[in-house]
Amino acid sequence: MVGVIVTPSTWMVFLRRCTRLQHGFFALDTEDLGPQGLNTPQGDTIFSSIISLKIAFRYEGEWGILDGLSFPSLQTLCLGTMAVKPLSTWHSTTSSSFDAPLVQNLTLFRVRIQYPDPIILLESMAGLRALVLDIPMHCSSIFDRLSHIGTDVFLPNLVRLSIYHWRWIQNRPNNFDESAFVSMMRARWYSSSTTPRPPRASLSSVSIRIARDASHLNKIKLKLNSLIKLGLFLQIGLAREGYPLKKEVDW
């Protein structure tokens, strides 16, 4: 439902009536006809059959529409905003109440989310294998958490990471934390021949996309050159408009 106007409240009505839905791609319009949730049915908020879900606001939006919802079988989740500006807004209540424990692929694009909300959300998705972030936030906190490889490993199954780096946050330059990133890679990557196997997956495919010239980040490749020679896939390049949402059905 991408070429039609679907409001958040209409989406909730539709979703709760499609109990066997397995895949969904919805483009939501923030222009609603009445109070949010006025005609939304009450009751069960568990959607046990949905495997993949993609929701994109056409313009700005509020992710509070996900508060309290549970998707126990969900494996692929993509949330974001089609327009470059303004962004959709994430709420702390959503981080703590949204339940999707089996998600393996997560994409957040053009979502205004503040620390520690992304950490809280990611902690609830321990089986995550692929993570794509296009959010106006310093990612140092995520890099730091991924660097800790002790008894309680953060995202132990993560193998793919893609960061779309925002140049400006609230009119201030968002400098990429190169040292935190390099430390994370040295902690989380290992070659396939490593024995015995560490109690975590190898973070082996990583890409960094920025809006402007990325040449100043090439020194990261020099610092990780020994790992690249052994099999680490590291890509650094441009993405002037951030994450490119695929509007066609892709499951």
C-alpha cells in the first residue's frame, strides 16, 4: 500500500483485520481526518504471522504508532521517511514497548532518534544479523557497545553493518568517530580460519556512506588494511541523499 494515502489510524485498523498477513509495505501519510486512534479497534496487539514489515512516512511522522505492538515472528523490519526533510520522530516509549525479538534485518532511515533509544531498541533484538542506520546521531555509543566482547556481547550475531553518516546535527558538524570505529572493527572481526571460534559472529561486511567527500576517511582503510587483506569487506563512499528506499516489493 504505497501508491495510496494511508493514515496511521487507518493502517492500524487494516493491520488488525489482516490476521494472516505475512509481508507488508506501507507508506503512511501524517494528515489524519480525526484524533489519532479514534476508530482504532482495541484488543490484541500481537501480530504472530508477520515476517517482514516496511513502513515509511511520506513526510514527517511519529513512531508512537508502534507503541505496545508485538511481532513475535518478524525477521525483517524497515522504518523511515521518504522525504529528505522533515524527519520522522522516534519516542522512548516505543524503544521500551515495541516487541520484535526475532528480527534479523533492521533498517532505520531518516529517523530522528536520540541516545539511548537506539541502544535500548537493539538490546531487544539479540539475533540481529544486518543493521542499516541513516539517523542524525553520533554512532560512537553503538561502536563502543559493539567493542565490548566479554561475557555479555552486544548483538552477538551481527555480521553486516551499514552507516549513512549525517554531516550536521542541530547545526553542528557531526564528526565521524574514527577511533571508536576502528576499535570496534578490531574487536568484532576475525578471519574464517580462527580457532577456536569466538562466542560471537564476525562483523565482516561494513559500509560507511557520507553526504560529502569521503576522502578524509580513507585513513580508516589504512588502519584496517591488515584485516582487509585477510577478508574484511569495508566500503567507504558517497550517498548524498542517504539511504535509498526501494519502493518496489522486494521480498
